[in-house]
Amino acid sequence: MNIKHHKVIILGSGPAGCTAAIYASRSGLEPLMIRGLEPGGQLTITTGVENYPGFAKTIQGPWLMEQMEEQAIAVGTKILTGTVISCNLKSKPFQFKTDSDETFTSDTAIIATGASAKWLNIPSEKKYKGYGVSACATCDGFFFKNKIVAVIGGGNTAVEEALFLTKFASKVILIHRRDKLRADKILQKRLFKNRIIDVVWNHVLEKIIGKEDKKIIKSIIIRSTQDDKAGEIKLDGVFIAIGHKPNTDLFKNQIKMDNEGYILTKVNSTRTNIEGVFAAGDVQDKIYRQAVTAAGLGCMAAIESEKFISENL
Ligand code: NDP
């Protein structure tokens, strides 16, 4: 078997992975970045980005990620399109097997596998996933031209999704379980100003109802968190935007995580409990979760990785 060795392997290609790749390349480490299931990460499924410094005008998330990856390649990063399906972080060097049955080893690893959208996990959500139920307005909004849709959640994602959906839908109903949104004030202002959007406060989604024998949504049942009363809303689509969970299943029982699955790192560092393994971005940060903080953590991981190699190998 042909096993290829690298000084640094980076798992994930979002802002954390790409920034780690740029810094590690510029330190002469010739890293391999394995792009993962969602190349470019979550920014590739958003639209306008207004809070990444350096751009006075709104830029597009997918464009920003293309630029980051191109920059990483320009300074010497090797890119592998594929996903790691198993790894051994207990061996030295570390081992990684990909979905194309290739095996790689490395002296250090930077885990930047990010986070994925959470689901409510109710049976009807599963039944209609891909048939009117989605967690990505940018991907699926187009299918709801002149239709009525609901967005579940009260954070930045929910509000951005609701605003984005107004480009297509005739009515967007944001349903939130409390009476206050968690989203940034600037987004809230835009939301409340938009005439296409209605907000239903203090309700949770209980059930999605479809048309008989057809996988098409007809309505939803929502329940009040105040008086437990149920109500029905007729609509065509439901977007779930209730937060994210870290993509760490691959590392279970190998690396220390908290009870939500976020990789634990040392204070002011991206070092994990395994020497030579670093974690950066949404996979370890559950507080800030921004592209710019992920990029900063990716930079830290590359610097710490370089230091580890020069001191230990
Ligand atoms: P958040 O965790 O910020 O918000 C999740 C929302 O979903 C909350 O309003 C929460 O309600 C609600 N929720 C959670 N679980 C349930 C449930 N089971 N049923 C009903 N509602 C539920 O996640 P986001 O994905 O919105 O954002 C994640 C991070 O990414 C944040 O740090 C955010 O700032 C950032 N982000 C930034 C953007 C930007 O700057 N442009 C864009 C998008 C995301 P409750 O409030 O009651 O807890």
C-alpha cells in the first residue's frame, strides 16, 4: 500500500482550515488539506458576508472561500478532494484513511472539520427532509417562488435565512420559541422592517403535515410555549435554523471533547489533549463561531504546529 506522509495534515477547508493551510505553507511545512464533506465549509451555503474585515462592500460567502483556498494553493498547500473516514490519533505518526481508500500519515494534525446544522429530530421532519424541509435557504430557497415558508429559530442563521427567503417566497413566517431574538440587532431591524416576514413568538414546531400519498408539505402544527395551545399554519416549506453541532464523530473516544462534542483545547491555544493534534474553528469554539475567529484560530493552529515540529521532530 502506498502511504503518503506529510508534516501537517489539515482536516477541513473552511476559514480555519484554509488559514491554517496558508500559514503552515508559508512556514515551509507543505501541508495537505483534506477538503471534507462540505468543501469551503458553512460559508459556501450562505450569501452576503458583511462582517469579514477587508471588504467594504458585501461579498459572497462561496467567493470568499474560493479566494481562501486559491490563496492556500498559491503558497504551496496540497489539496485533496475527499473525506477522512477513519483515523488513528493514538499512533505516531497519526493515520488517516480517506473515502477513496487512500492512507496518509502525519507528524501533526489540525482538525478544522467545523460544524453542521442541527435538526429538531421529530419524525415528520425526517419524513419531509428534501421534500419541503431544509436547513439551507441558500440551497433550496429557489424552490419556493411565490410560496409560503416558515423558518424555525431565533439566531443569526434564522434571521438571515428568513431575509434571504423573501427573494422568493410570498410570505415568510419566523417561528421562535421565546419572545426575544438572539440575532444581532442590525439583522433584527431588517427583519422587523420587512413586510413579507411575520414573526410568531413563543411557539415550537410540533409536526409537519403533508398531502396524502405525496411528499409535499401542506401545513405545520405549532405549540405555544406559554399556554400549550396548538395551532395550524398552511404553508409549503419549512427551514430549520436552530444552531449547529460540531463535526467530531470521527474522533470519538480518541480525543477529549465536552458533553456537546466540541473538541477541548488548552487555554489560549489550539492544543488538544493529544500532543501534535490541534483543533481550530467551529469544531472547538462554541462561543464566537465567526468566520474571522475561525480564521484566527486556524492561524494559531499552524503556528503551534510549526513550533511543535521544530521542538520535537
Ligand atoms: P444560535 O445557537 O445562535 O441560535 C439558535 C436559535 O435556535 C436560537 O434562537 C434558539 O433559541 C433556537 N433553537 C435552538 N434549539 C431549538 C429547538 N430545539 N427548537 C426551537 N428553537 C431552537 O445558532 P445560529 O445557527 O443562528 O448561529 C450560530 C453562530 O453563528 C452564532 O454565533 C451566530 O452569531 C453565528 N452566525 C453569524 C452570522 C453573521 O454574523 N452574519 C450568520 C449566521 C450565524 P433560543 O434563542 O431560545 O436559545
